Amino acid sequence: MKYIVHIETSTKMCSVALSGNGKIIDYRNYMEDGYAHSEKLTVLLEELLSACNVKFKELAAISISGGPGSYTGLRIGVSTAKGLCYALKIPLLAIDSLKCLALWSQMNEETRKADYICSLIDARRMEVFSAVYDKQLSVLKPISADIIEEDSYSELFGDKTVVLLGDGAEKLKEKWEGRTNLIFSGWIADARGQAEEAFKMFEAGTFSDLAYYEPFYLKDFIAGKKKG
């Protein structure tokens, strides 16, 4: 059995999960208004492994949500993951945060029915980190940092049914309430979304360089095109 621990800290959600050969065994989630990652992450990891009767030395790898997202959250998650990987002499697997969201949504039948998947991570005010995928999770719009306006992505979405994921989606409800083809799913970042992809990466030997890996800090914001 190949045990992999998954760490998600790109948003206010501090989430960890344990999988065996790509299948979720158990998980722990914690979220509050502020960022509690520095206090909660190692505690959640210890609780999780203890509950599953799995020791740290039995882990085959650690996967992380590697950004974009909260600078503080990503820094804490990556630092913790790298420290464990160094100590245990196991590989690090990094998956971008927006793809993690899309992967997590595929575990739900309703979200799988949508034509497009739009992952949105809250950046601040009306700013988000976003990416758009089709049903097969092929990228339709690469990761970008955007200032959201009423007509943002309208040309891309057209009349397609689009499921909106992540904590960035919630603040768009009022601004996009007239667009009837959008589904506000309520799905937010969760470490369980990494399990299958991380196992595939492990089997393929797609590891990150422990010495040089850094989270993907995406900072530039681009306003959408103005009408007229």
C-alpha cells in the first residue's frame, strides 16, 4: 500500500487527507475567519495519521496544493511538506490549487454534468485567481489573476453550463446573478481532491525538487475587457 498525505492550505481552509493507492482513507478539515494554518496543520496531520494507525515513516510521498492562493497559507503548507519530505526521505508532489479544486468537484455527480468547470480562489476585494476546464479537465483558460466584472468570462462561457468552485465563487453571486447558465456549487478547497492525481504523479515519478521548489505566487491582476 502506497500511503500519501495530502496538504491543502491555499485558502482559509486548512485541510489534510490520507490516501492509499489513490483512494481516500480519512481526512481532517479546519477553517476559521483568520488563517490558522501555522497552529493547526501539524496537529491535524498527527490526528489524522493516529486515527488511521499509520506512522509517518510509512508514508510514500506528500502532496501539496502548490498555488496560487494565500501567500501565508501556501508558505506554511509548502514549508511543512518540504520539512517532512526531507526528514522522511520521500518525494514531494505539487498540484496547482485551481486544478485541485476541479479534481475535487469531479467526485460530485451534479458538478460532473456541467459543460465547463471554473475554479476561483478569493484574492481580495473583487480579485480572484481562476482557471477554466472542460469536462475532461482540459484547460480552456489558463491560470490567471483577474479583477472580476459583470461581463468577465462571458465570451468564453457563452451559453455553456458552468459550475463555479472555490471561495472566490461565493462573492460573485450578486455581480453575476443575472447569468442563468452558472451553477454556484459551494465546493471549496479540500485536500481530498489531490488523491488520484497525486498517486498518478507518484507512479510516474513526477516529483518536485525539494531544494528549489517554491509555491506559485501569482500576483498580477488583469481587469476584464470593458463593453463598447
